[in-house]
Amino acid sequence: MSGAVLVLGGRSEIGVAVAERLVKQGHGKVVLAARRSADLDAEEARLREVGATDVARVEFDADDVAAHGDLLRGVVEEHGPIDVAVTAFGVLGDQQRAERDAAHAISVVHTDYVAHISVLTHLANLLREQGSGKIVVFSSVAGVRVRRANYVYGSAKAGLDGFANGLSDALVGSGVDLLIVRPGFVIGRMTTGMDPAPWSSTPDQVADATVAALRKGRRVVWVPPVLRWVFAAMRLVPQALWRRMPR
């Protein structure tokens, strides 16, 4: 546990909650990567409160894909090997706007899919060179079967889930593990003002499940677990009914 925990999306409620739990398990060094990294005082304080001995901040713009490679190599050069990399950035976007405004739709997909492909490819290469490390990818049940009510966001998550599955297979035998987390509706800052869906969870519940799955060496975890069976059944729902499903 001498390496760092890297949180890409350093002000993410889930990402910071995962880092807190990893610190409690003995990881002393955390790197928070986010835009406006100077404003991460609260996140750093939370991590130090639970025992982090070294919390660094790195300026990170997920949409600036051309900068990802240098940024990640810089993290390794300055802070040492990466034990766990958590990709916790993303946007929900505005579905109604995206249906009218192609630029907004592209922006959502760029952040939630294209930027992740870039980051994950660079991370995989770095960790292969190390011969060790874990990557956490936050997918969503929204991508398991895309709904009309949020198909722009859902399509990006569907693509990310497929990419992460393939990358997980590509990493077998390299010493690097990849965990795909598929939460349902998460009640938090990102969903403020929205009505919670059935089987909702909190950032802390998602973080608990994520860290438990890392400890067990799991490949995929659903949060809560019942959603695995719910969505297995939902695959059978006729499309005429499915298109009426809410967000």
C-alpha cells in the first residue's frame, strides 16, 4: 500500500468516499485530480481526518483528452506508483436540451464516454508498466438497457460499460485488475432536485460496495445487488412499454 490512490474527479462524492475507505484500510497517499483543484480544501480535510498522510491536488480537465497522457505520467513521476485509480468524473447533462442541441449531446457523450476511453487507455498502459494496480470504472444501470427518458447519458454509459468489459479482459495476466461498478440512481449532489428511483443508493453505500468488491477481487458489482436481477428481467420488457419508463 505504498502507492497512491488517484481519484480522477476529485470532488466527486462517490470518488472521495471510496478514497476515505481506502485510507482507512492503510493507503496513506491520495491524489485528487479535478478542475479548480485549489478549491478542494473540504475534500482534503475529509481524507486527512480519516488518516491520510499525504493528499496532493492535480489540475485535471477530463475533456482535455490531449493532456491526459502527460498528466497521468506526471502523477506517477511526482507521487510514485498508483495502487488504485478511480475514474469518478462525469455529467448527467440535460436530456431535453440534448434532443434539440446536438452540441450539448456531443458534450455529454464526450465527457462520459470519449474522455473515459482516453483516461482508461493511458491508465492501463501505465499500470501494465508497473505490473500491478487496480482501476475502478463507474458505469451505471442506465447503460444496461438505455431508456428513452435519458438516452444520451445512457448511451454514453452503455459504451463505457462495453469498453471497460473489453479492457478488463485485455488486462488479464498483466497484474492489473479492473472493477466495473453499476449503481442505480444515486441520491447526491449530482441528482439534486430529481425524484429518487426505486432501489436508490447513497454515495456512501456505493463506496462501501466498491471497496468490498475491490477487496474480493470482483470484476463487476451492482449497487444495490438486487438491480442485477431487476435488469435481467427488464431486458424482457417489450419496447412499447420500455419507452415509457421514467429516468
